[in-house]
Amino acid sequence: MKGLIFTQLSAMIEEQQGLAFLNSVIEESKLPSGGSYTQGGQYDPVEIHAILACMERRLGIPEEFLLRSFGEYLLVSMAGLYPVFFEVEDLKHFLLSVDRHIHVEVEKLYPDSDLPTFEYRDEGGSDLTIFYRSKKKLCALAEGLISGASRHFEEDCSLIHSTCMHRGDPQCTFELSIYDKK
Ligand code: HEM
């Protein structure tokens, strides 16, 4: 998994809990990489689970919640790092561009990346169904990214996670209803 994800996760932990907490989590998680990440590096995705599991133990917040809130944080970071991807007219166009454009460009930039696939059912109007597939099963991260995007575009959005790979389904389904701009 790309170092960018780990550098941002470390930044979030440091911002929210302080450097001493981050260092102690890294030490306690016994990470194969040692935990000093670089943006262009490549790391085993199990490290993300090791870090979050340690935080779950220390803070009493379930890993799934932590991953969702990391997704929200990550979206804000991505908007700062890659503003060009956000130059679209609204939330729906942005979400449709993730698989068709953004992740395609990410793969060109980092040929060693291992990205998820999204398929869409768009019947026009304000509803959009997204089907997420990835062997990493980071659906809580995807949910947080979507919620972060809803905030970025200032469009409220409800999300029903109606099928889930963690429950044995072949893919996760996110059924979205997007409301008018505030
Ligand atoms: C709502 C919007 C987005 C969603 C739902 C989304 C979803 C995801 C998910 C779930 C992953 C984890 C990998 C996996 O599941 O296999 C991922 C990885 C990644 N995404 Fe996105 N993403 C979004 C927007 C973006 C944007 C704006 C960028 C900007 C560059 C981006 C760049 C990346 C990168 C670099 C990775 C790491 C790939 C790797 O580890 O090899 N994504 N994305």
C-alpha cells in the first residue's frame, strides 16, 4: 500500500493525539517497516491494521470508526495535495471520476499502486450506487472518503452500506442519495 496513506495516517494521529502518542503506537504495533514512512514508499497493508488495532486498544474506539474518520481526514489532505481532481461541478461528478479518472491517474503516477475498483449505477437524478471491490476490504475508509467529499462539495449525502465483503458478499454496495447544495 502506498506510503501516502501511511504518511497521512501518521499526520492525523499526531495532530489529534500528539507526537508522543504516535510514537508509542508505532512502537507498540511492532511494524515490519519500523513506521518511518515516505510518501512514495510501498508498505504492507497489514501495517494499517496493526496501527488501528493498537489505537482501538488504547482509545477504546473500534477500528472501523477510526478508519472512517481517517477517510474523512484523507479526503481533505488529497484536496490540498491534488486540487486539480476536485475541479468538477459537484459531488456526483467527483464520485464518478474516482474510478474513471482519479485512480487511473494515480496508477500512472505510481505504477506499483494497488487500487480498488468501483462500478457505478447512475440512474440520473440525485441517487448513485457505488460497488466497491478490493482484496484489502477497506470499505470503512471508502465510506469516510465519501463523507469527506460530501463535506468538501457542501452537499449532504446519505449512505446505506447494503452489501459488505466483511459479511461474505462479493463486493460492498454504497447506496447514496445526494441532497441539494446547502
Ligand atoms: C471519495 C473519493 C475516493 C474514494 C472513495 C477512494 C477510495 C480508495 C480506497 C478505499 C483506497 C484503499 C485501497 C483499497 O481499497 O484497495 C484508496 C487508495 C488510494 N487512493 Fe483513493 N479514493 C478516493 C479519492 C482519491 C483521491 C482524490 C485521490 C488523489 C490522488 C486518491 C488516491 C489514492 C491512493 C494514492 C491510494 C493508495 C493506493 C495504494 O495503496 O496502492 N483517492 N482509494
